[in-house]
Amino acid sequence: MEGVVTAVDGADLYLDIGDARGASDGAVVELWRTIRTTHPVTHAVVSDRFRIGTLRLAQVRPKLSLGRVDGKPDHPPMVGDVVILHGSGDADRAGVAPPPPPTLKETKPPRKEPTPKEPSGPEVPSPALPGPAPAGPSQRTEADDVADLVRGLSGDGVAPRILAYERYARAHPGSPYARPLLEEAQALRQLLKPAGDAPAVAAAKPLFDGPSAGALGAPMDLAIGLDPKVQGAILHHRNAGDTTYASITMNRAGPGYFQGRIPKLTGRAAEYFIEAVDAKGNTEAVVGSAPEPKAFAVRDMSVHAARDPNVYSAAALTDYAVYNLKRNNDTTFQTEGTFGVRFRDEGLRALRTGFGVYRGKGGSLDELDVQGLAGRSVGLTYGHLEGEYAFTESFSAIARAIVGLGDRGVSPGAQGFVRIGSDRKTNLALGGEVLGLVGLRGIVQLEWNTIPNVPIVLRSEVTNQPAGSSASPDPTRSTRSGEIGARAIVQAGYRWPFHLTTSVRLSYQGRTINHAGPGAGAAVSYEW
């Protein structure tokens, strides 16, 4: 006999089985939990039941029983858990938990057939179950197991057959024989109902209007109106194609009215049937049945707007570097903003445009360190247009055209890189820049994206900026160009859940061991 946990109150559990259904004080019942999962490969919904413990009935009333956990369960009991009371009531009352569901060989050993005598007439073949041809002992098939099960039940009553069929179906939910055995068990249960002892639902036609469709990923609420004498209702549901049902005790919503909810719909169609329960605990299917359930389609009701495949981004970067910390006469400051569109992995990958402001002061080492002069001021306000072309997903070229306005008018510039690796993953960029009269720089940059949500940039530069021009606007100053220096930059950021990335950078740069200093900066970017 099966029931469900209807309520949990601390250590007390209330079950919908009473003495009218054969329960008694001190009986031990099994506690089972139905689990539904989605297969990660086939995406099919897989369901089965697992035994998580046992309960001992402390008080048994006509309609409900109060039970407490016997021993330590594998998981805390919950409302909706299934309870099973076996027929071995003597063992239960003696304090011995019923054994687990037997395997086929434990159900009943096959009876030994007498040795056939020499036939006196034409041999008549005995009927056999449909299935594969008999196999040897080392090649047994599932059809052989089912045949042994049926032969082993020969001569038994209706109740042992029901239990054996249901145990086999629960133990083999994926078997092609599971559903026919469950349907056979359901039909045999009808034979156990005493004549004239049907529930009161037969006195009035149920008020029910079934759904035609449900929304994928959403629950489905069902309500039914029954004869006011009906004591309860049970909703059984499953995905179309599944073998077993999940059972839900429907909540009373007024005299004769009950309401139940099918959880999140996951299949392409759902099947269900509803049973009514009378005062004696008898059940009767009033909407559909286990062999012939009602069904409704499950559809994806969400609205899928056309999605722009392009990725848009906006970014800003500011950087300050000191090349001569002792005299502070060799510094650079640069701020740049960029707007970009990324199209695809191969071909024309992206277009970017933006503007920047470059300010600095510097000169030759003789001017800055020997003569102690202040650095020459350098300034450039510029705009740029950049394109990236990907020959493959892991190899692309980047070209940038720059036009700036400085102290001596318009100054052109350019930048070029070769990228090894995808721009969305870890990649290495090699290239250089000519920035107006500010100077030159060669760049090696590694974008490290192996830590989730933590982008890291490692960058090195060799440059004569900010005083890279060999011409000086001041006739009193030397016309020597700026000295070559090197920079080492580390930048680390964090990608927030709303597509925003913030980063900080630290650097150290110098032209000689005595002509060097630190730097710092920050960056922010957003994608949509």
C-alpha cells in the first residue's frame, strides 16, 4: 500500500494512510523520494524513486497516521515523499523493518516442471511470452527475466501479482516492459475493490475542464469539483513517454473542490490523471486513469526577439608615468576613449574609433640630468580609426590611423599589431606606434583570460616618448631627440555580472638606472 507525506511538524510526519487501509500502531513503513533530472547529453527527463529511510507509525487514525523517523534517514523527510506499507504486518509490529523490494529471482523461484513424457500424439507447442529467442545462461535477456517473473507467480493470488509487477517497474523504469506491467497492476487493483464499496465520487459527475496546452518551464495548476462527501484527491502526472507517475496530494479549496500544481513543465507533453479518495481510503480515478491518462501539449511560450549578433563596446583608459622620479622632469599622461563593434571571428572582425589626449614633458638625458633643465612640454589631441581583420580565429592584423592636433599644427600617426590568439581568449599582440611628433614605441602585450572574470594584461614598451621629435620649438634649447626608455605594465580587472569591467594598472619605466620612476592608471569598459 502506498501513500504520501502530507505534512511535516518537527519530528512528526503525517501520512495519508489510516487503519481503514490496513495500517496499525507500531508498523514500519518505507520512505521513498521521487527524483527528476535532465540527462546532460540527451536532455531527456529521467525520473526514479530512491529509498531514504523508514518510519514507525506512532498513532493510526481512520484517515491519517502520525509517524516518526526510525533510525537516521539519508535525507530529511519532505511533504510529498512516498511511503510504502508492505503486507508483512507481523514483521512490522515486531519492530523489524521490511526487506527491500526483492529482485526477480527473490520474487518466487520458478517451479520445476515435470520431465515430459513421450508424446502419444502430435506435439502441441506451449504458449510463450513475446520476446527474443531463449539465450544461454551467460546471455540472458530482459525478456527472460520477465518470463521468469510471470512463471514464478503461477498460482499466486492477485495481491502478490500487483506487488511483483510494481516492484519490477520501479526497479527498471527504462524497461519496455515497465509500462505494460504497471497497467496490468492497475487493472488487477480494480479486482480488489469490494462490490458496492466505491467512493462517493460516483454519485456526482466531476467538474473539470482540462488544459489544452502548458508553458515550457512554468508550473500547471489544476482544479476539480467533486462530490462534497469526497475526502481528498490525488493528482498523478508525468512527462509523455515516462513510465512512472509522480503523485501530488491536492489541497482542499472549498467543499468538494481541490487544487493541485504540476511543477515546472520540462517535456514536450504532459500526462496526468486524478483520483478521488473517500472516507474509507478507497480511491477511484475520476479524470483519466493510469493506463489511459489525459494529456496536454507543452509549448515554448517565450517571445524570442531578434538578437543583434554584433557585440558593441565602449572603453576608457587613463595612464600616468614618471620616467625621472628624482627631478620629475620626464613624465607622460594619456587618456583615451574608444567605441567599437565586433562582427565575427573570421574576416572583418571589428571596427573601433575614438579620441585621445596626450600630454608630457621630456628631453635628452644631457638636458634633464646634466644641465638640470625642465623637460620640454609635448601635447597632442588626436582621433583614431582602427580595424581588425582575422585571417583565422587565432590570427589577425590590427591597423590604426591617427590624426592629431599639436603645438605645431596637424600631426599624423599610425599604429599596427599582429594578434596571435582569439581576442575573446588569451592572446599575444606584437606591434608599434608612431604618434605625431610625440615619438615612437614598440609594444608587446599579453592578454591573459584564463581566470574567470579576472582579465589580466602584461605589457612592455620600448619608446622615446614624450620628446621623440628631433626638432625643438624653442631655439634656446638643444634639438636632440628624447632618449630611448622601457616600460613594464601590469593591469588587472574584474568583469561584473552586468557586462562592466573595471581595471587598475601599475607600471615602472626608465631610461637609465638613475633615471626611472613608477606609474599608475585605470580603465573601464562596457559591452552590450
